[in-house]
Amino acid sequence: MFLIYRHRAWLFLMILLVLFSGIPSGYASAGTSSSNPSNQNDLQQFFSKAAKEFGVPLSILMSVSYNETRWIDHHGHPSTSGGYGVMHLTEVKPEINAKGDEVKGTKSPPIADPGMDRLDEAAKLLGAKPEALKNDIEQNIRGGAALLAKYARDTIGHTSNNPADWYGAVAKYSGSHEKTVAEDFADQVFATIREGAHETLSNGQHIVLQPEKVKAKKDTARSLHLKPTKPTGIDCPKRLDCQFIPAAYERFSSSPADYGNYDLARRPNDGLDIRYIIIHDVEGSYASAINIFQSKSYVSAHYVIRSSDGQVTEMVKPEHVAWQAGNWYVNSHSIGIEHEGYAVEGATWYSEPMYHASAKLVKYLAAIYNIPLDRAHILGHDNVPGLTPASQTRMHWDPAAYWNWEHFFKKLGAPIHQDGLKDSPIVMIAPDYRKNKPPLTYGEKQLETQSANFVYLYSAPSFDAPLVSDPALHKDGEPGTTAINDWGDKASTGQRFYRADQKGDWTAIYYGGKKVWFYNPKEKNTVRGEGILITPKKGLDAIPVYGAAYPESTAYDGTGIPAEAGGKVVPLQYTMKAGQVYVATNPVQSDYYYAKRYNDLEGNKVVSGHDEYYQIFFNHRIAFVKKSDVELVKRSVKPVH
């Protein structure tokens, strides 16, 4: 999901207490939604009533909603781009540190671009409170219709019965001042009208938009004075539909430290190797992602990919550091790719054209920057750790359970398959995606059964045992849950762990500092893998686990950068206990990228330390341990029970 965290900035409008925040607050939010369930059964009727009330052609209203949300309500929760309900009414609200550089003394940014606050505008048009439009589907649709009617009056002076006259109003609804983005959104809306659309919602209701022949009057967008995109070189493979629309790189106030939405760098020539590619989902539409990255949002990503046809928009050049992963160390070493869609809907948005374009782009970038095509380096946003215990709780969980890692790696030419000997103590999680359909919930709602990419983890070898609980998400004594945003009890496809025990059909692994179990009859959910095995050094009862490979404080001596202004090494809320074994990648030298002022590339510095770290598959997320704290495990070592 978008999150790319900026030290002085707080991610505006992208916060989703459930989608990105910690489980406790997310659960509270999910459980207190005031959305009226009966509304969901009358969605088609609500579209018809609102269209008639505000003089908006029904096809325009329904197609705008379809292209924003696929007609799916999120029960009072915002998307990553701050949009509510089936009409995706956006609200600006800076809440989260967006760069991921958690240094003390930083300030919150000013309020983000108020021009993007469609929710308040719609509420004023209705004479209602914004909360009503967040939680009531009918009011949300009325708000969207009222906005479209206003935008029609702004562009052609009146509302019209002819859908062709609404091209300009639809372009304005996109929220973008960029000609390519606004017109592309309008083109998609009119294409949907011509083709028709239908969806069956989770409550069984079937929504239909009948196809209608219409040729849009594109000159109705002329009064918007949309900004044309300047042509430039594109970092994309050949025969992939790519365009370049730059994310905002601006100073937002008189302070040189108040800027966005990314940091200048010269990767990898400046010493910052690019070793990760982060897979996100937008939690919103393609247009909304591009619009946010171009606004005063303190957030960006290198690329955005559209669901319908796999079109790619490059927004930040790979040599620069996008604010996209919520962890400044990972940001410094990664490229972020956003995918249009919503995590809880999975296959509704994760289309084959999207997988094809994404895999082609990832393979291209991996070849240029020598990035291994494995799950230690091709990460979901949900696999990225926080830098501190508090941020570990707040980190995002997209693209979540429905992203098909098995299919994705096949398209990368690096399929998830056995690469270790038959007696290898390393197991790689590999359930059959098509057949693996575990139950999942979101808030208080049971999600529609879909194929998923994980296995549940239990505290004992029994389905009657509690699911594993992660301290970043649950209080002591609370079990894990089947919530899709509860990543703590889910081991994901491609992750590698040490087999700690086997009892009948159940396999045990070391995970998050604990010995946990998953159902694995005849190893149907795993393949044997290879890797480096590490364990705490003899004589140590436990060692700390970190969210970054930051340098020791003495590494800043002579750099002109005080140690307190650099990356502080803070243990997470876990330890690796004596006797536990984890799978690691080759050790890396510690470093920190100092970048805190606008347009100061010469002042940005890479600080390298003497400490080395192993990156490990620790729990659902990667983690780091100091090389000096561990020793290698020989293959002949017996597992510790």
C-alpha cells in the first residue's frame, strides 16, 4: 500500500486504521462501524434514486463508482488514499510518519492539499455530517451524485440527460489536474458504460450496469485547463505499456525540511544498493494513487499498475528513494510498485493483465539491479518490518492473503519449487493456491471464500489449539484470529523456516521467537529448501531482533552527522532465544542514508558502519540480527524441541 514514510512528514490521508494500522485499533474500528447492513441489499436502488434526485445519468453515476471501488463498500474504513464508501469520497487527514525515518525531534507537516477533500465538499452539498457519508451507503452515493452534478454545472453550466455531456464532470471527479490522469479516468468510465459491468457482492446481491452506446464529448473537459504531461525517458521494459508522470518533489513551506514526496539519491552509484522490490496494493484506484503521489501528500511509489489492462505509470526514478514502505532502511534499498485494488477483494482487482505487467517490470528491474528473484528480496508490504516496536504495530499488511505469489513467481521465471535436498531441515511454505481456501474475516464480517497464499499457525499441533498471537498485534493471553489483517498467525508462500519438529500431519517451525505448528499432511503445504541457518551464539539466552541493519553510533564520527540524527538501532518486541534456528540470507554491511533537506543531493550522505547483519525470515515479516550475536548451524545439528 502506499506508505512510504517521511521523517518530518506525516502521511496524509493514507491511513487506514485497519488496513495499515495495528490490529487492536483496527479491530475496534471494524467492530464499531455504523453501516446499516440493509443498505447493502438496496445498492442498485440507491444508485437509481440518487441519479434521479441530482439529475445525473444512472450510467455515469454507476460507472464512476465501479471504476473507483467496483461497487464495494468498506464499512466506514478509508482506502489508502483516504476514500470512503462506494463513491470513494476522499478526506485529507495526515496521521502517520510517511518516510519511516523515526528520528526524535521531527515535526508534523501542515495539513495536506485541501483540494482533495471530496468528503467535506459532498457533505456540505447534502447539508449532512461527513460521518454520515462515511458510514451510510445511501448517503455516500447521494454525496457522489451531488458532486458529479456540481462538476457538470462547473464544466457545461447545467446537468444533462445525455451521458456524453458528462466527460468533463467525470474528469474532474478524478481529483487530478494532470491531463493524462484525469482524461484516462474519464475514458475508463465511458469504456465501462459502453461495455457494461456486473458484480455479485459478498451478500449475494447482483449489481448490473447495462451496456449503452455513447460517445463522450471530450471538449467538455476544456474548462478544467488540465496540465499536459511532459515526455521523458521511461524506466520500463520494451513492449510494456508505460508512461511517466512525476510524483511531486516540492518544498511545502519555508522550512527546507518540509518537502515531499521522495528523496533524491544516486542509487546504486552512491553506495545504496537496490536489493528489494516491494509489492503494494493501492487500496484504491489507479487514478487515485497517481493523484496522491502528485499532491502534497508526503508519499510516493516508483510505479503504479492498473488492474484492467496492466498499464504502468512510473512516478519516481529508481535511483531516487520513494517514500513507500514505511521503513526508511527498506525504502533506501528498494523499489516500490503499487497495484490498483483492495486487499480484501483479491481476485476482483488482482487481474491477469496486472500480474503479467508487474512480473515483466519486476524481472526487468531485478536484472538491472541484480536483485534475487526470491521471497527474501521480492517482498509484500506486509513483509516489511517497523523500525521500532510501535511502528511494527502500525505497519501495513497489503497485498495480503489473496495475492498469488505462486503464480507471480512462475511469471518471473523463478517458480516456488523444491531447491533443497530431501533431508533438508528447511521448509519453504508452498500451499497449492488454487486449492488453499482458508476462512478469513474482516472486522466482524466473514469474507467470501477465495484462494489464499498462507497457512495458519497454531500454538500446538491441533486445530483446537489457539492461533499464534503476535505481541505487536495482541495483548498477552489473546489468541491470534482469522482476520485478514492479522498477519501474526500466517506464514506466506515462499517464506523459509527451520523445521523444529514433526508430529503426525503437523509441522513445527521457529516463528517470531516461538515454536509454532501448521497442518502439513504429506508435506502438501511445503517444499524442501536451502539457505543459511543461524542460531544465537553459545552462552546467550536470547538476542535482540531489529527492523533495520543500521550502523553503530561510532559510524557517524567524522561525518558531520550527529549520531542522534541518524538511524537508531532499536530492538523490536521480540527476541531470538537460545536453541532457536532461523533461515538467513548472506550478511550485509550496516548503513544509513542521511537525507533531510529539500533539493540537497550533495548534502545527502550514506553512512556505512562496521556492524554486519543477517536478514532472516522471522515471522510474517523479515527482520535483522547482528552477525556478532549469532553462529552458523551445521546441517548435522539436531532440532531443539
